[in-house]
Amino acid sequence: MTLTDPTIGLVVIDTNIALDLLVFEDPAWGPLTERLAAGELSWLATAAMRTELQRVLGYPLIARRMAQRELQLPAVLADFDARVRMLEGTPPRAPCVCSDPDDQVFIDLAVAHKALLLSKDRAVLSMKKRLALRGVVVQAAFGA
């Protein structure tokens, strides 16, 4: 499997949706989970994305939810590591700049690889048309 393999869809997943997958196990994301597990999609990530996830996992609300589900930080990060295709370095800055600087890394990576970008963030969703011009489809949900 390579990044240029046309049979594998590339996807960039923001932190909120990563939490839905890794902590909350939101059934709405079942089709995404199935396609990732089947190798039909490749979840692209960078070290910066992992660092952000680790930071967010420490938020009191998230930490309480993890405790309720008996999830430990190392296990959630290991699950992330097992599901993603970790890319080295930092993607080039996309010509589309997000109003939320924390979301820019997701946009940069999606534009660099013309990947599907899954995000529920308003700042990202407001960029749908501009990102479409760069070959990036932005979605807040994922169908079967």
C-alpha cells in the first residue's frame, strides 16, 4: 500500500472525530471504522496531530469519560498509533488558511495528499468550497 495506490482512499481525521472513534466509540462512525479496518481507507496523521490528541485526552471532561470506560491514556494513544499511517515531517502550508490555527495542520495534510477531511469544526466546515478547489472533500459525517 502506498500513498499513490488508487484503490486506497486517503483520509485526514480531526481530533474531535478521533475522540469519537477512540474514546466514545460513537456508532455513527461505524462505517468509517469498518472501512479503516478493511484497509479501504488510510488514516493519515502527523506527530503534531498525535501531540494534540494527547493534550486533549488530558482535558477533565475527556479524562472523566475515559475513566468511566476504563480507558488509559497509553492504550488510547496505542490505538491511535495502530490505526493511523504516521507521516514524517510537516506538510507544506496550504494556500487555504483556517481561522482556527489548531485546525491548520489537518487542512495542510489533507491538501498535500488531496485526502478526504473529516471534521465537525465550524472553522473547517466553512472552508468546504475553498478546499474543494484544492481537491479536498470536507465532511462532518461519514456514510457507508
